[in-house]
Amino acid sequence: MLHQLSLQNRRAAAAAGGVLVLAALGVNTPAHAASYGTPTIGLSVSYLSGAVGATGDPVVTVTVAQSGADVTALGVAASASSKSSVAGTGDVTVTGTGATRQLAVAAHARGYTDLTIKVTGLGGRTATKTLHYAASAAVQNSADTRYLTGSSDASAAVDVGGGYAVVADDESNTLRLYSRSASGAPVRSWDVGSALGADKEIDIEGAARVGNTIYWTGSLGNNKDGEYRSDRNTVFTTTVTGSGAATRLTVGGSYRKLRDDLVAWDKANGNRYGFAAGTADGEVPKQIDGFNIEGLEFAPGSTTTAYLGFRAPLVPPKDGGKALIVPVTNFDKVAGSGAKAVIGTPIELDLGGLSIRDIRKNAADQYLIVAGSWAADDNSDPYALYAWDGVAAHAPVKRADLPTTDAGGWESVVDVPDLTVPGAQVQLITDAGSADLYGDGTAAKDLDHAEWKKSRAVRFTVGG
């Protein structure tokens, strides 16, 4: 009986009884454990695109917390995959130990999977988020390839220093600022449509920089249904301030009658190039005798005369025809202040039956021309890279045949290195809008999520 126990034994019995009571109440864990909250987890994006075998694919920032717990004690990992053949839980890597972690995915195959990302906190409590992941196929030159996400229809690009470039999109009126060395989303963007009074797409296809002014041109052609849309008949300028990631753009001047000036000039010269017929109602622009501009660059040593490079027509409009350049001798005033265009002597270049998809020069007036089919929006026809000196009487020289086994058509030259330096590299960007990136038959431009849209930027050796 209790009254017969010693004082020491009575104290021990009382303590034991207290433990039994605490255990019955479910408080046999440390006292502070009851204060642990449910952990929280956030993802910087819910949709992510990668590529099989890619270098430097985009990463996701994971933010975690748990009340009452040291954040370094929280664990983050992938706990499930809806299609592990594309990417499984073991293909997800999380680095960092603080409130923010970095998550990367290594793809195995083309397709889609939903990845469950779980944070495990103290007290055994967990929370999850779903990352919707899409993987495109492996490509050639993967080590020199980066992906520009948020848009799949890159159509013109201009270097702005510090390892960054402004990239245009021919499916919208948005200019985007990207890192040239890392895959991922733009760091900044500008929708220039409202400032230019453009309700529909301008179909931006060419760009050239002089000092702190970037000149841009629409295709000037009819739309794909052969209909005239005035917004496509636009050239304009943007003023650059800053550089690199700190670049800012301000819309300057514009002009919406350059197409009219070109048609009138061609009529006055015997309809040599068929511009009136190529712009007639019902005529689609991407025909061998169509009307479609895709290149813009200034003439050697000039800040006023710009070369307009035509995707169509070929001259003459038949297989083996030459590519056409039409100089506008006062382009600075045309785009800058709306002056009527003064047309110079046209230039016809032998690009092996291909037309101009972009043209770019450097400060030494060394030009590179991306040559491609007047017809193809993808990689179904040949592409080549030509060097030129910008002189009408001099023939361009082929530097390389561009690979066409991967998705997307070659569209843009970012800048031109010194072509006399052995090993010098140029970065080219594809328009992948018509490509089926993920194997489900959906064109990239029609994907539901901007994060899954992307163009490919690839470096090629051209110097020496």
C-alpha cells in the first residue's frame, strides 16, 4: 500500500504516474513539437520545359517554411512522377538548405510528366506542389544550345551587350530580353503594340542597330490567308538605354507606308520584281513570287541606307533564282520620322537558290546571311550561312550548311564575330512556332502554356 512506502519510493511512483498520464494525453514527444505548423512549399513556376541531354536547362526556385522549425531541417524532394519514362523522381535534383532551394530536372525522353514536389518538415508533417514538366528531344550541338522560353516564334534578334539580346516574335508585338548564355524565361519584356497603334501582329521579321537606336521591320506582306493587314506594314524604332540585364527600350518613330513605297517604285521600274502582284488581295506572302521581307541591316559604312532582305520573291521566281535586297537610302528618316522611302539600286545575290531569312553585320562590315527556303517555316528544306562584304558587285561565300534534323527553322543572327579569327562563333536562333516539340502533334505556337514555348539559340564556329 502507498502509505507504507518510503518517501523516496512515493516520489518515484508519483513521477511514474505523471508519465502515464502524459502518455495517455499524447504528449510523450518534446514539449515544443506540438507547436510545429504544417510546412509550406511554393514553386517559382508551375510549368517547366527541358530537353533531353540539355546543358543548363531552366531551374525552378522552391520556397519552403514551417512555423516553429529551423528551415534547414526541412527536406525537399520529388515524391512522384506521372510518367517516369520522361523524368522520374530520381531525375529531380534539389540543391540548397535554406528557405529557397533550386530544383533541376534531367529529362530521359520527349513528352510530358507531372512531378510531385514534397517538403517534409519536423513532426512528420508534409506538403506538396505539382510541377508540370515538358521535355523536348535531344538535339545536335547540345553543349552549345540554349533555350529561350516564353515564346516559340523568335524572328529577329539584336545584341545589347553584357551577354544579353533583345528578341522579337513574329506572332506578337512583344520584344523580350534574354540572357545569351543561360536557358530560361526573358528577364524583361516590352509590348510595343499599343505605343505603335497596332491591334494585330506587326509580324516583326528584321532588326538592325545603329548606336542606341534599334530599327525594326514587319514582313510588309499579306497574312497567311492573303489578306492585307495594315499593322504588318510597319517599320519602327526603339531607343536603348543601359545594357545587359539593365537594358531598357523606349518606342520611337514609325512608318506604315513602306510597302506602298516599294510597290510604287517597282511599278515605276516596269514591275521588274512583281511587287504589285505579290501584294494583291488573295496572294499569300510565302510564295516564290510572293512579297515578304525578313532581313534588315545597314549598308557598309552607312547609318542611313538600310538593306531590306526579301524571303520572297526569288529573282527570277523559279528554282535557282537569286535572293533580293532592296536598299532604302533614307531608312533612318523613314522609320525614325515617317519620311517617304527613297529606293536605291537593288542587289541580287546567288545564295544557291535560297532566299534571305536574316542578315547581320559587325562594325568591320563583315556580313552573315542566313539563307533558307522561301516556303518552309520549319527544317524541311535546306538552310545555309553565307559571308558577304555588303558590296553589290561581290558574291557571298557559303560558310556552312546549317543542320536541319532538329525542330525549328533558322531565323536570326544575334551578332557577327570577327570572321577572320579562327574559332570565332556566331549565335543563331530558330523560329520553332510550327514545330511539334513534345511529340503530341501540337505546334509550339499553339501550346497552352507560355513556359513550354521555346526557341533554340545555338552557337556555330564560323571564323578563320
